[in-house]
Amino acid sequence: MKIDRERRLNNYAAPGKMNVPEVQRGARALFEQELNQHRDENSRLKMQELLEEMDGIQKRLKSNLTINDLMLYKKLLRNFLQEATNQAYALKQERGRNRRGRTLLITIKTIDKEMEHLIDDFMNHAQEPVDILQTLDKIRGMLVDLMI
């Protein structure tokens, strides 16, 4: 049995609803594109806000290096990485494969390793404050790379 999708079903319309406009094909695709675009924009804005918050904490760390600020920085870093991986997963679902490939995972592992090393060195007083701030700058550079 062949189904004719173009055939009008005027006989089955409800009374008073005869002039209902048809939904065009492709409207779903346009909606999905717009939805994905808004999701990408929201994700990028959230990542930008987290990065700005991290910059504020980094400025505080330049004047007074405390474990509380380092732990807050680490928490914001985790939130940023979570958002970046969610964004990469959404891209993977949308396109069928991750456009960044393995680079995203390697970068996140590197950032995690750097942050853990930084906190360990701070707790053991193994690094000078200048070295810690340089490591924070290096981590920020990797985060900006993730946003691109």
C-alpha cells in the first residue's frame, strides 16, 4: 500500500478549521538548527562567565595566595571543563562525530593534571607564588583554546 503524503485530507478536517495552514517540510530542521544555535550561544556565554570569574579569582590570588581561593578556582575550573565536555558531546550528537577529535580529551586531562599538580605544590610549599601564577596563566590559555 502506497501512502500519498501530498494528498489533502479536507474530508477529515474539523468543522470551522478548513483554512488551517499546512506545516512546511523542513520546518523541523530549521527549528533544530535554531535550537542548537541558541544552545551553543548559551554554552559559550556560560563558559565566558566562568572564565571571567576565574580571572577575578586569579587577580585575588596575585595579591593574596590562599588555599580557599585555589579551591574555588579549582571548582570553577571543573565547571568550565564540564561545560566544555557537554558542548563537545552536543556537537558529537549533532554531527555524528566530534570535530575536535581526541584533542578535547587530551586537553582536559592535561588541565586536570596541571591543577592537581598546582594544588599539591601549594600545599607542600614547593613552588613560589610567581610559579603558581604562571601555571594559572598556562591553564587559562588551555581553557581559551577549548572555547575556540
